[in-house]
Amino acid sequence: MREPVRIGLIGAGRIGSAHAGTLARRVPGAELVGVADAVPAAASRLAGQLGVTAFGSPDELITADEVEAVVIAASSEAHCALIVAAAAAGKAIFCEKPMSQTLAEADRALAAAADVPLQVGFNRRFDAGFAAAHEVVASGGVGTPQLLRSLTRDPGLANPGAVPPWTIFTQTLIHDFDTLLWLNPGASVVEVYATADALVAPEYKPAGLLDTAVTVLTFDNGARAIAEASFSATYGYDVRAEVFGSAGMVTVGDQASSSLTHYGPDGRRVTTVRGDVELFRDAYAGEFAEFADAVRAGREPAVTGRDARRALGVALACIESVTTNRPVPL
């Protein structure tokens, strides 16, 4: 048995708290040793719940001798600077998506982390169904990919006014862009055309909200893909993908929270998953298991900073496409 990787987590918000619980309880190859947050009281609360050290600041956590690797789950604007700081301290790095806000920042992060492991949190790659679909495509099970589709429908907008502009591309659809690149192995996106609007909360559109989007991606192998997103799936959290090729098709994604189906006077009913932490519970554990194994084995993680840069490039091109109302080459 190898010694668990000693991990410090930065970010005690919603996803950071979920990641902390996963690291503390569900990843044998990892040991959560501490938590930090820009708001020290938030770090103290989370650390107290898990029985680990609350560091006074992210910098204090990064430079601590007992911290071997850093998981970054802070606000997106801080990701690049935290990667650079952690890399300078010689720490292995897991960063939630997006890795950065711009391609220049992405290049800065990649250069800084050239000598340490850097993994980015594209959780769908670690979902059993998505991983099986990828294996079918990669082994030639659908022939040559021709049409692809990926969608994300979040279960609702609790506070539309708090959603930063362009979130639907840089935070939501960026998962779909990575998924589509992964499900079309070896291919690159060469053009995007995107449309978006505020259909869920139109009164917030003047403030920059876009809550509904459809994008068309063209790949250099000729395949076309559609990625779509909505912030208002009243029935739950909906994530699906499809690859149609010259020899068949593979689909993945099911909103049911169990195999139970209830047949009654109102018809057929199933209980659906209501959020990402519930749907991807095992995938989150899987991505951290991969990170810990990569750190211990001294190898590159399965999902790299280069993958994050590719997905970000597509997201930023979509923003340009919406702004200019035209297709944008990459």
C-alpha cells in the first residue's frame, strides 16, 4: 500500500465543500490534511466538520510542509494565480474548471506547472457511462464519428442576478466541449457558431445573463457536433451525450436516480437526479483517485491542462460568435 497523497483544498464553497467530503471519506489514495478559503471563517467551519487543519489563507496552505498536493476549488478568477503559486511551491495541482479565464492565462498556468502534475476537473470522463461510451468510440465501435451531441441542463436559477456574464459557456458548456473533444478522439474543433439568450430570466439579460445556448462545432475530421445548455430543467439535472458514426451510434445519460419506475393512474414516473454532486458522486471520487495515483506514480494525469486549454478555446470562440453573430474559426 502506498502512502496517501496529503492534500490541501482551497475553496470552502459549494463544490469545494463537496470535494472536501469526497477526499476525506471516499478516496483511499488521498488524505485531506487542511482547508483554506479567502474567507477564513468558511475554511474553519469546513475544517471543523472534517477534523482537519484550517489554514489562515490559501498562501499559508500552499507553503505548508504537510501539504503535498493542492486541490483548487476557489472562484474561477483565482485559478490561474493559485496554480502558479502552487507550482512555485512544488505542489501537485488539481484545479476545477475552468483552469483560467483567457488563453494567455492558460499558457501562463501551463508554463508554471510544467514540472508538476496538473489535472483539471472534467468529471464526465470519470463517469462509468461516459467512460464506456468513450471506449466504444475509441475502439471503432461506431466507425468514423459524423454527428455528435452533448447537453447540460441545470435544474434552476436560484439567483439569476449572481450569474457572471458568459457563465453558460465558460462554466457550463465547457464540460460539453471537453466531452465532445474526448468523444471524437484525435480531432480538433476548427469552427464554432453559437447563439444564446436569456429565456429563463429575460429581465436579467441587460445585466449580461445568458441562460440558454446552442452551439455548432465543426471538427477537422469533418464531424459536426451540437452542444446545448439551459439553466432551467424543472425535472432535475440533465446531462447526456451521443455519437453517431459510419458504423453505429452510442448514447449516454439518464436522469433517473434509481432503476425504479412507478406505473400508476398518471402514467409512468421515475425519480430524477437533482444536482451535479448527486449525479457525479462516483465520478468525483474517480477523478481524485486518478489524481492521487498520478501523483504517487510520478506520471501525467489522464486529464491535463492542455485539455483544459482546448475546451476554453472553444468556449471563448463561442463568446466571440455570440458577440459578432457569425461563425468563428479556431
